[in-house]
Amino acid sequence: MKVRIADRLKKLPPYLFIEIDKMKKKAQEEGVDIIDLGIGDPDLPTFTPIIDKMSEEIKKAENHRYPLGTGLKDFKISVAKWYEKRFNVPLSPNDEVLALIGSKEGIGHIPLSFINPGDLVLVPDPGYPVYKGGVIFAGGIPYIMPLLEENNYLPSLKRIPIKVLKKAKMIFLNYPNNPTSSVATKEFFEEVIYFAKKYNIIVCHDAAYSEVYYDGVKPISFLEIKGSKDVGVEFHSFSKTFNMTGWRIGWVVGNKEIISGLAKIKENLDSGVFHAIQRAAITALNLPDEFTDNLRKTYQERRDCLVNGLKSIGWQVNNPMATFYVWVKVPKSIISKKVKSPSTEMVKYLLSNAGIVSTPGVGFGKYGEGYIRMTLTSPVDRLKEALNRLKKLCL
């Protein structure tokens, strides 16, 4: 028997983080002391009260049945209260909140609800690979929006041809941004809403990093802006805010018709989020602010260490105001522009010569070429060790 994969799978590039993990494991097998600044997976443990609640709930037999539906009532109420407290955004728990098996799942599935084969979807580049992948699975055509340094890594909507805007059915946005760590302004979101209303485009905003911010400057929510609920939804995750990447729980909030469309897809593809995890997530949403305040202090110390250290050796690097990513230009002194992919060669160079894992910018799209992404998900002592290794390379 000859097995043939579907054409849609042939359109997908190798999943970036899986490839990086293969490279890392190979180096580890060879005895290399790896410093992993590649995948954005928090090294800090889930907060203890959340674990304690999970331990309690997992013993209850009623939590072991199919968790059908759009989410527990108490979970959706807690999400709505959190949004009102954090962003001053009122939400109806009944029809404006939907539980997800992690925000990635919802982002990947939402094109199936609204995109027909051949429809255009506006996708940021560089950007989280799932935006483009979800569009391809739905038979849509991704239209790339370049995120350029000169525009603070915001897409220039006015440069998108009108003929494209008229055919576009959806737009993906992500602020604070992965991988560039840029943040959006109120004025930008207002422009997005204007375009979305004018051309009837569904807005899908990924706000997974809204709580990882620095210097006390809180990123805004797309849903804070007048008219946002008329055109879009916002995805959020417990992964980064509460160190719960492996728990696989998130939510999407906003326009009730869009929420309903995604819920129909989920009814047919999954059976909901394990109730014990939802109940533990309620505990997370109700934690005192000191938990996330301390988390931000940890990341800020790491940010200052890595950014200042990279600048001290002459590398061009952003100073992130949010996320736990640092967007670094590939030094011309190390990797020539003449190679096919400077960012890929840089990642290989750092792994081979310094035992440091990073992520090639081109893995997030063609406009990420020339950059690498480093994460702040390692302790300060390991970041200092990484900087010492880099200094030796640059001597």
C-alpha cells in the first residue's frame, strides 16, 4: 500500500519548533551543554494554588465525564470578570466567552468556521506559524502582511491593495507580538476596526502575551476599542500568564456570532476542556496580583540581563516592552548576507559553537529573515553563561 498525504499538508513548511527540538536533542546526545533560548515555554512552575486545586478536582468522579459544551458556567463567568477587571471590557459569559484547549487550538480552527476554499486571509509575517497553517487547512489563501522595523512591526493596512481587501474574509493580528515583541497602539486598533467594517473582515486578535509586560506599561486589549466587538474576537491563554503551557486551556472572547461559529467547529472536532483543568483555571484567574507581578519581575530581570549583554558585544537588539522574546539582528560580522538564509545559518552557528539554541526569524515567515529570536525562559545565571560564550565568539 502506498500512502499519499493530502495536498494541504504539502503546502505546510516543517513545523518550526519540532525541527529546532530535533537539532537540540542531537546536540545533547553529543554531550553539548545546551542553553535553550529557542522555544517560548516558561521554565517556571505553575503557581502552587493552581496545582493544589487541580489535585483536589482530579479526584472527583464528576470531573471525569465528557466536558461537553462551550465551557463551565463558572469558568466563563471568571473569564468575564477577569476581562472587566483587567481591561474594563464587559462580556456576556453565555455567548461572548468560549473555552479552548489552548489558544493555539482555537486559532488553528477558526478559519474552518468562516473561510471557504479560495478565500483570502490577511496574515502577519513574521508571525506565529499557526495563523498561516490554519488558513491552509481551511482551503484559504494567506495574504502576507509584512511586519517591518520601520513601522514598529505593525502591518501597513493602507498598502494592502483594495482588490485584496475586498476579497479578504479574515485578518490575524498578535500584540504584544511574537516574535518581534512589539506592542500595538489604540490608534492602530482603531484603524483595524475601520478597515474591518469597511470591507467586512473578521478580526482575530491573539493576545496571549498581554500579561508579560515591563516597566509597568500594560498592553491594551483589542476589545477595549470602540466597535471592536462588531468585527472581531480576542484569543487568550493561561500558558504564559500562569505558566500553564502543558495544561492546554485558553479562551476566546468577543463577537457572539464569531464565537458561535467556532463553537460549531469544536462541537464536531473535540469534546471540550477537562473539567478539572477548567476548575483549576478558575483559581488562576482569581489569584492575587502578586503572583503575576512577581512573574513579571523575574522576566524583567532576565530581559535587562540579556538585552544589555547583547548590546555590550555590539549586537543590534530590541528592548522588549512585553513578551518574553528578544528579536535580534543577525550580525553581519558573523553571517554573510550572501548565504541563502542568514537566520538559519546563525542558529546553526550558535548551536555548533556556543551550545545556544535560538530560533531563526525566517521560521516565522520571509520577513523574519535576517533576525533570530531568543527567549527569556532561562534563569539569569544561564543567560549570563550564554553571554559569556557569545563574548568569546566575538573576540
